[in-house]
Amino acid sequence: MNGVAMHIANGIVNSQVSAVFAVVAGAALAICVWRGRADLDDRLAPMAGLVAAFIFAVQMLNFQVLPGVSGHLLGGTLAVVLVGPWVGALCVSTVLIIQCLLFADGGLTALGLNITNMALIGTAAGYLLVAGLLRVLPKTPRGVAVTAFVASVVSVVVASQGFVLEYWLGGTTPLSLTTIAGTMAGAHVLIGIGEGLIAAVTVATVARVRPDLVYALRRFRSTARPAVAPAKTVEGVA
């Protein structure tokens, strides 16, 4: 087994569970394509390409966490903030598919597992946190940076626990579930902090220069309520 392979390698989770999650990932991505078409426009399409390229680059920085499983930056929350949840999930999935097919990073039979964890679970967790935080934090470069940092840390840890669930359903190694859960959570807290710093700096920079390119700022912009005109008073009435 290649000790430096990215993502989940072949054989870590049995074929039955891997097949189930391949179907789940395929169905979810079909929904993302359907919903993402409504978001894509002349502004979002090129941004999606840049986001996918950036995620591909940062995911090349990785290290082994468990035999056959590596830790690395995910980029799901960064994608959510810049291009939204549907297109963001597609960006991360595209990166994972290219890495698997062209660079043998991650097992082919585990592709559905990797997409489920990083492109679906991680992105969904990041989006829910971004949506919640931007309802209470200021919609400014600093506010969106804090949001990206917190959401990145949490989403990376949540995504890592997706593997724990999959291993519980069909793991094939002698490692205990407790050991795997603790190791994955501990390692990915540190990864999440690093990813959060990168995401915070990136989205804050874009928000200062071109706030119109930040999906989260457009999507969760508070609408100003029209001021209510004061009632006119009638003076001089006997």
C-alpha cells in the first residue's frame, strides 16, 4: 500500500460499502449539477475554475494520518464562500476525480467515499456554518474572514468523521474504531486550523478587492428595510 497516497486508498473499506457510497456520491453530484446551473453566470463560471485550481494546488500538501489514509487541506468551505454550495461541491469533486484518475491519488474503488466525505459532507457542513455565522457577523471582509476560519475548522473535522462512519460500516484493517476516530479528529483539527487561516486570508482579500465575486456576501446580504415615514401631526386644531 502506498504510504503517501492521498485520500482513502483501495481496500481500507470493503467493496460493498464503497459501492453504496459511490451511488450516494453520484446521486448527490447529479443534484449539484441541476441546482448549480441556476447559479452559474458570467461572473461565477470563471471563479469556479479558479477555485478548483486553487483547491487542487493546496490538496497536494498532505501527510499520512493512518495506513492508507492521508490528511490534507480540503477547500470545501473556501469553495462555499466564493462560489456557493452546489458549484463548490462540484469544484471539490472535480479535483478529486482528476487526482484519482490521472495521479492515482486515492483509490478508484474509494472515489465515492472520498467525494462523499470531502465534496459533500465537508462542503455541506461548511455551508451551514457560513449561513449561520453571516446572519450574526458583519458582512465585511473581516466578518467573512472570521466566518471562513471557523467554518473551515469545523467542516474539516466533520468530513474526517465521515471516514470513521464508513470504516465502522465496512473497515478492513485491525485498527480499532476508537483509535481511528481519535486520530482522525486530532489530526484534522490541526489541518482545519491551517485551512482556516488560508481560507480567511483568501476570502478577505477577494472581499476587499471584488466583493461582488464572493458568493456568501451576495447570498446573505441583509436587505435594508425602508424607513417608515413619521406620522404628520396636525397643529392648530381647536
